[in-house]
Amino acid sequence: RPARYVEPMKKAGADSFIFQWEAMSDVVEAIQLAQAIVDSGMQCGVSINPSTLTRDIYPLLKTGLVSIVDVLAVEPGFGGQEFQEVVVEKVDSLKHYRQAESLTFSIMVDGGINETTAEKIRPEILVAGTFLLQHPESIRAGFNALRMASAGAGKHDQKHG
């Protein structure tokens, strides 16, 4: 029941609120929640599980209330899971839909992120806990590697100029 947290989060100083699509009973409830989030002065985001079809959230996205779509590349619950390749298609689908509908939401991918997956998906925002925290050199080195990979300058490009 994420709606009960909108006001407490705003009062705590949050400037954005991302809710889990699968917690909603239907699209009407999701739109009402998104409107309440925006009305509170926060940016609204929606997060989808790897098994959720992107077209399921299109009616919500079309309202223009959503500033960010968080595509989970692993099942929610714990870190260190393997990236689910189906997410590559989901990100591409969202990019095409955003362009076709002239929408402005950002795409974030969370889970299983490393240099290889970052280069495949190239979203605007990456969430990479395990990769960064367990990077063999340092968090900074991991961050720089992800930044290069998501910009298209991955290992292949580094070797060949």
C-alpha cells in the first residue's frame, strides 16, 4: 500500500517517490497514486519486475505523471543476482515508446549491473550496488568502468582506440 507513504516521505524531505507497479491492483489505482505523488510536489517513478510487460505500464506513462521508470533486472529481494537478459528488450521498448509518444521520463535499470550489462542497456540511470561494492580495485574504478560502458566506450572500444 504505497499510497500511505506519500505524505510521510514528502514531510521527510523526499523529492521523488518510486512505487512498485506490481503493488497496484490496476492501472486506475496506479494513476491515482501517481497523481497524488505529483500533487505532493515530488517526482513520480514506477518500478517494474523483470516479468512485467512494458506495455502494461503504457497507460500510466501516457498520463505524463511519471518522471522515471525503474526496470528491475533481477527479482526484488537481495543483491548479487544475475542480470536477466529480457531487460535489454524492455529498455529498448521503453525508449521507443518514449520517443513515439514524445514523453520525457528517464529509464533506470537496477540489478545485475556490470560493465557488460551497462553497455548492452545504456539507460540514463544505473543502480549497481554489488558491482561497485565488490569491485576488485575500488568503488571509484567500478564507477568509472560503468560510466564508460554505459556511454558506449566499453572494453572493446578501449582496446581499439
